[in-house]
Amino acid sequence: MNPPAVPLARFQSLDLLATLVAVVGGNGAVLFANSALEDALGSSRRAILGSDFSRSFTEPQLLRHALGGARSNEFAALRYDARLVRPAPAEPLPVHVVVAQTDRPGEFVVELLPLEAQARQDREERLLDQAQANKELIRNLAHEIKNPLGGIRGAAQLLEMEVDSRDLKEYTRVIIHEADRLQTLVDRLLAPHRKPHVVGDVNIHEVCERVRSLVLAEFPKGLEVVRDYDTSIPEFRGDREQLIQAVLNIAHNACQALAERIAAGDGQLVFRTRVARQVTFGKQRYRLALELHVIDNGPGVPDAIRDRIFFPLVSGREDGSGLGLTLAQTFVQQHHGLIECDSVPGRTDFRILIPLP
């Protein structure tokens, strides 16, 4: 059976949309599929036309029920969540489905909004709000700790001068030592807010090479550091030292997570750079953005802390300070960027996004 004639002139503007859109008849047969839907289904428009669109979902009855309700005028538009079947090996795509009547009887527009995009936007907004809250918390907490800490250290020094017992002097030295350790921690917490933002031309590959040399100096055996660079990425204005510290913090965390693989001789760390086009993050849309991926083949981020890894003082290691990723996120956000993390056992990918000119 030949597919129905398609009135392309009426629907061709739908090809300009990034949203997945199909126009179907009352029986669910596809009258038109836009380019975005072709890409998602991995099939040509010619192959899609005339097919039963409900079979493109893991639960076909949901669309059939929606079309049945629309035909009987039970509602003007219906919304529900579904999963769109994609070519193997891709998993079904979670989508929000909107079914609406067109201006012609028995003809319906089915709009599919990928839930991944909405979930990603929600996650980015949470990261930004979280980072702002972290910044205020760190600043206030550090100042609250610093003032009494100086008094404790001073009192311990005076007490040390007054006592003669070696045992008591040992106790005062412990107090002074621990006060100094806490002072160092406070200084690290306040560091991003104290140092001026030194702006200059930054070549991201020079940053990666600097971090690579530092990592290999600390882990000379059992670790392979792979370069996967897009050398066409332009320079941009930024603070080179801050970005080196941000990437180093992420890479160092990855290497510590790779301890067992490094010991076995098959640890791997990948630095991958790409240009992203027309991307939205941090509630803004950018024509071009740098994507820097730091990928390791370690065990992955523990489930217990996966949603909190950018919180201060949260660490997956008993001896970790929990500041490395917090500071990295702060440094990147000072460049109007964002760090995201995607982690499963065997692959953890930290993605740094920074706008490009």
C-alpha cells in the first residue's frame, strides 16, 4: 500500500523545530514526520509515512487511547509520558507526549518532548543553586571558624610557655598543630573568594597538558593518560591558573579512584576536548561552548554521594577533604561555566562546559 500523499507545504515549517513532531490521522497513520523525529527514529520520512505511529512507542495503547479521546472530543489536548522506541542498541527515549487536534477533522499533531532535556535543565539549575548556596555557606562558616580558632591557638601558645611538664607541653603542641590544620582548611575554603580573577588568553590544551604532566609525575606507572583533542578550539579569555587547578582537582580525584586499576597496570584517564554548538546551560543559550571531558575507567561515584559530590566536605574517601570538586565547580563557574558528572561502574565522565567567543 502506497503512503498517503503528504501536503508538505502545510507542515514544512515543522522541520525547523528541534522538537519531535508527527501529524497523524484518526487511525494513528503518520501523515507527516519532521526531521527531528526522523533522526530520533533512525528512519527516513518515506519509511515512516503511512505507518501506525502507536507502534513507535513501548506502550502503543497509550497513543491509541489518546487519539480515541480526541476523536470523540473528550479533550482539546492530552498530555502523558511515554517511551519512544529507537533503533538498537539505543534505549527507548523517555518523552512527554502532547496530542492536539489540528484545524482539520480527524487530523492530530503529536508533539514529543524528550524528558532527558528537561531533566538535564533541572539538574543544571540545581547545580547552580547549589553552588550559590555552597559559596555563601563556605564564606560564612569559614569566617565563623577563623575568629575563635585564632584565640584557641593563641591561648595554647601562652599555656605552653607557662607549663613545665613535658606531657602538658605535648598536649599544647597537639592543640596548636590541630589549630594550624584547621586554619589551612579554612584558607582553602576561602581561597576562591580571596584571589583576584586574573584574566588572559587561555589555550585549553595547554591547561590539559600541564595537568597531564602533573598527574604522570605523581602516578608514573600503571596509568595511561589519553589525549583526544579538537585542536580547532579557539583560545578564550579566562584565568589559566584557576582552570589548571579545576582540571587538576578532577583528574586527581579520578586517579585516586583508579588506585586498584593503577596497581593492576590498566588505569586510564582521558582528556577529550570538543566544541558544542547552540547549547543551553546555566539558564543561557550559547552559540559555541568548550566541552572538556575528564574520563576514567574506575569504579564510579558511590551511589550514596552521587547527588552531593559538589557539596563541600563530601568525599568518597575516608582521608578526603571533600573540597576538590567544590573548588573546581567554583573556578569553572567564575568562567560562566558548569561541571556535570555522568558515572557508571567502569566509566566516570566529568564534563566541563565553558562559553567560547
